[in-house]
Amino acid sequence: MLNPNNFNSIVILTGAGISAESGLKTFRDNGGLWEGHRVEDVATPEAFDRNPELVHTFYNMRRQQLLKSANPNSAHTALAEFEKQFDGEFILITQNVDNLHEQGGSQSVRHMHGELLKAQCTSSQKVFDISEPINASSVCTCCHKSGTLRPCIVWFGEMPLHMEEIEQALTTCDLFISIGTSGQVYPAAGFVQLARSTGATTVELNLEPSDGCSQFNHTYYGPATTVVSQFFEF
């Protein structure tokens, strides 16, 4: 198995597959519905404008599930332990909105799709830590108005966060590792091509081959708690 310690600059991308063994529901069923709702009804800016209470309720449910029943697994902790001892440059980009990487001890985490445990004021754009449910009547602590808070989540049709920093990291790394992603959602699905374009070695750690598996120099398949732990045990 490839030894990540032989590289100088590592970029890691994680998706839902790394949190699946922590008991987090995906919320999306085989029919594409999220808790019985269409994506267009709970995960777009237009949905929030149309029915903010429904959108708040959906994300309140996800937030409470995270707080009450999810814990980091050995894949999360393996990444954190490797980061602590690695002497080179390291950045962990996640598509996940949970905080399991942070719970596991990771430091250099960038949430490109936002975070469940944060809310954003639509007036000032300030971001706040939250743990309790919020709704359309919640009062913002910065503007002291109700109705200005939204989940700090990147919805369909919105630009992912930290993209400038991410693209810079991808074009300067010498090792890119994709963990637990389907390879279907852009721009993350294109990260492997960007890393390859500047000569980085590319690795896929996944339950099964992703849509972009042919883009990777090395592939290892199995549950995240197995393949991630094995890959980073050096």
C-alpha cells in the first residue's frame, strides 16, 4: 500500500462514505427524496424563500441527529492522528456538513458545503455557532431582527465555500486522496483531474469504485473504517 509519509503536500477530500459508519442517516432515499421531501423543497435558496419553516425543520432534524447519536469512527481518528504527526502541508476538504472530523481531532478542515452546527445572518453574512433549533422567528444576535437566520449550508445552485484556497491546494499538492465520495457531484468530482494536471499522485479510498475511479493512480476499496485506518497506519 502507498505510504502517505513519502509525500510533502497532501490534500484529502471526504464525502458521506466516511461518516456512514458513524450512524448518520443520509436523509436521501433511493427515490431521491430527503425525509419525504424533494431536494427542491428543502435544499435550495428558492425553497427557503418559499417556505423557511419547512427548511428550518429539516435542518433542525439533521442537527439534532448529529448532536444526539453520531460519534467519530476510526476513519475520522486515523486522519486526525496522521495529521498530527505529518511534517508536510496538509488540508482536509470535506463535503460533509457534520463535525465528525473535528470531533475526531482534525485541525485543518474546510467544509465546502457548510456546517450543520452554524447559522448565518442573511443581512450581515456573519456566521454563528448553534446547537439548538432555529426557525423563522429566531432573533439574530448581530442585527437583533427575526427572520434573518438561515442554516449555514451550501444549497443547490450556490457556490461552495473556500474554493480559491481549495484550488490553490490542489494545484500545489503532490498527493490527492479521495475518501468516501461518489464522484458525481461537482465541483468536488473534478478535484482529481485538477490534482493530476499538475502531477500529483491520486488515491481513491472508497466502499466501491466511484464514477471517476479511472482517474486515480491507486485505489483501495472497503468500509472506511478499514481502508482509511489501514492506509494511514504508517
